[in-house]
Amino acid sequence: MTTTGLWVCVAVLAAASLFGVLHRRTNGRLKVRGRDGERRLGAAELGAELGERATLVQFSSAFCQPCRATRRTLAEVTGIVDGVAHVEIDAEDRLELVRELGILRTPTVLVLDAAGRIVRRASGAPRKADVIAALGAAVPGAAPGA
């Protein structure tokens, strides 16, 4: 192998490792996106009623393995925090809404406040603790069982 080939291999491995580290750090993290706070979603757009205190909206697809884990996580959270609803939307069936909201992958989870305003978003499967923490932004004074 030539020296140039070796350097190309090292560069590719370094780039792949960097991508892997960045992907792992950002995957499933609930964050605020600048234009999300301006958008409100209602029962007509979601196909289900909003939760009394907050709503967890999950965009899924049929063959998405992380979507199943996300469904379980969000169901656990809705069982813990009163007044929170979980709405799952098939991204393939609702392409217009997916494009409008800038959903790039599944699962994507949106945390809505009681009025339907998007307060947090996660691309990838979020951790249960992160979802509960994000509900704090949607429900002032939220505590499990409160």
C-alpha cells in the first residue's frame, strides 16, 4: 500500500469516527428549533385531540425499528405524567404535514404545550428522562403524577 493510500484510509476512518460520535451525541436529543415555536398544531392536523397539559407527537414509519422503542417510551411517560397525550402519525400517510414541519427522519418526536405550540423536537429515539424533562418546558410545574 502506498503512503497516499494509507493517509486516505486514515482520513476516512477519522471522518467516520467523528460522524459516529456526533450522531450519537445528537440522536434523540430534545431541542428547541427557532421556527418551531411559531407553529401550532391542532386536533384537525393531528387526527386526535391534544392532551390537557401537553401532547407528545411521534412521526413513525412502518419498518422503523427505533419507532417501536419510542412508542413504548412515550407510552410510559404518558402513564407517569397526568394530562399528557401521545399521538403517533404515520409519516408516509401524512407527507404534506411531514414536509411542512421539516421532519427528516423517523422517529421524530414533537413536544407540544396545551395550546399545541411546539416546544421541543427530537430526531431519533429520545430517552425517557429527556422526554420528562422536555415536558417541563411544555407544562410549567410538571412533575410525575402531578
